[in-house]
Amino acid sequence: MTKPKAPQPISSSVTDDPRWARIVARDKSADGQFWFSVATTGIYCRPSCPSRTANPKNVQIHDTLEDARATGFRPCQRCKPEGLTVEAENAVLIARACRIIEESEEEASLEALAAAVGRSPSYFHRLFRATTGLTPKDYAAAHRAKKVREELAAGSTVTQAIYGAGFNSSGRFYEKSTDMLGMTPTRYRDGGVHEEIRFAVGQTSLGAILVASSDKGVAAILLGDDPEALVRDLQDRFPKARLIGADPDYEARIAKVVGFVEAPGTGLDLPLDVRGTAFQQRVWQALRDIPTGETRSYAAVARAIGSPKSVRAVAGACAANNLAVAIPCHRVIRNDGALSGYAWGVERKRVLLDREMR
């Protein structure tokens, strides 16, 4: 049996090494960048090791795994520095579960998915949501919706699209089709060319405002300086719809939205046509749950939807919002309290927040 090498003299400067702070913090992002060994236990670990923090006098930091092995110590049984990180292993498991969902002709149960990856249903459910931002059920629904859109865009009949996407009855599909596509399946297949979007342009204390509605509800609230630019923006957002302006009956509706922009605390008593992916819908609902006069960080919103690692995706969902103020992405700020970007201008964001806090 090979006798472990005698530990090298430990430098008194270990605590001065910036990597030591990452070890103390159990920084998972440091895994794979360096390793450390502990002379008193005779093991080497990855930076995120959950074991009790060792006395720095007994610690040596290694640039490579080979250097850690060269001490002759054993790999830690808790953090397993020789293999994949726990996060990497979990990512592999979730990727496998996603493939099962995508390849299943019918919706797989939570129990079947958990068994397929060797985890308990409750643990798998939490892990899946934390990794993807969606529950397995929501992920399956989003995948089916994507397949329906692809089938219809390829020219398939509605019936072909229904069964091609894994729906085992047309009734179940039609119950969800409008929420899934934002319009009827036939209209979606035709590229939305028959959809009518009514709009009107007005003025608020924040500048020009454009409000547009489909048959389902308010589909866009856009803010800006130039009314013509807002109309072009609407055309870009709904390129195949028939836009109808100068409708006196509809122009009366914009007054409600203007009043809401001027006093957000009053609420907006109008139906909304909220179009987005399953993840975006969850983010937008979380934004609507933020009370008037309060703010949240992007990280806090990510935690609120059960997906703490999806901070960038949350920011992307905020940027994709069509409904200014109604979906209050202006209430999301940076962790340090500073205002971040806003699709309709940071100064408007500042005014909206000041107005709400007053």
C-alpha cells in the first residue's frame, strides 16, 4: 500500500489567498478551478465541499486535480472531487427527464419520470423546477404547445397537429388552444392574417401611449416619445394581424389605460391578452403579484417562481413584456437597488416608481 506523502509545510498566507474565501463560502462556481487538501484528515476536496471548514493552518490549495492527488491523500467522500459536481450530475438527470418528456407520446407521470432518473418524486419535482424554471407538467405542456405551433406552421391540418403534439383527444386540445396560441388554431395556422388588432394612440404625463387589443383583451401597452414610432413597433410585434385604428368606440378605452398609468394603484379593470412562453407567463404573474409601491430584484423574482438560477431568463422575460405598467416590469431592480434597463426608458421607470411609492 502506498504511504501518503508527508504534507508540505503550510504557508501562513493561505488566508490571504482569495481562493480561501471561496472555500469558506463553499462557492460552487469555483468547482473545477482549484482544489484543496486538509493535512489533519488526509483528504482533498472541491471548493464547495459541505464539510466543516478546516483550520487554514492545515489547508493547502492546489491549482489542478493532479496536484491534489500528488499529496497521496484520499478524495473526499462527501464532495467527490474526482467526478462531476452535484450540479452537473443534476443537470444530466434533468436533461434526461426532458428528453423523456419530449419523446413520450402521452404525458409521463411525475412518478414515472422520477423513477427513470432514480430520484424520489418530491425531490425530482423540486430539482426539475429549480433547473428549468418550470414544473415537469408545465414543461410538458410547453413542449406540446411548441409542437402544435410547428405542425401548424408546417401546413398540417388542425387534427394532424392535435395528435402529432401528443393530445389524445381534440376536446382536451381545444380547451387550451386559445391560451396556448393566443388565437384559434385555424387562425394561427394561417399565420394570424385574419386576426384583428384594434389600437389607439394617446398622451400621458410619460409621453405617448399606444393601447392595442385583440378579441381576447388588451394585447399591448406601449410607451414612447413618437406616436408614429409606437405604431411601427405595434406592426413589428403583430406583423400578420390586421391593425385597425381610428375607431371611436375603441378610443374610449384608452382613457382607462391612461388613468391607470397616471395612478397605478387604482388597478386596470380590463381583460388582458398575455402572450408568451410558459416561463414568461410565470415571470409576468410574479411581477403582477408585487404590491404597488414595492420593488423586487431579478434574483428575488427568480426565487419567487421557484427557479433561483434563472436570473438572466427573468430579465429576458421582463424585456419581452408587451404590456407596460399592466405587467409591472418597472418594479424589478438590481440587487444593489439601482435601476436597470427598461424597454420604455429608464427615466419613465424612475417616474413610475416614484409615483407608486408616493
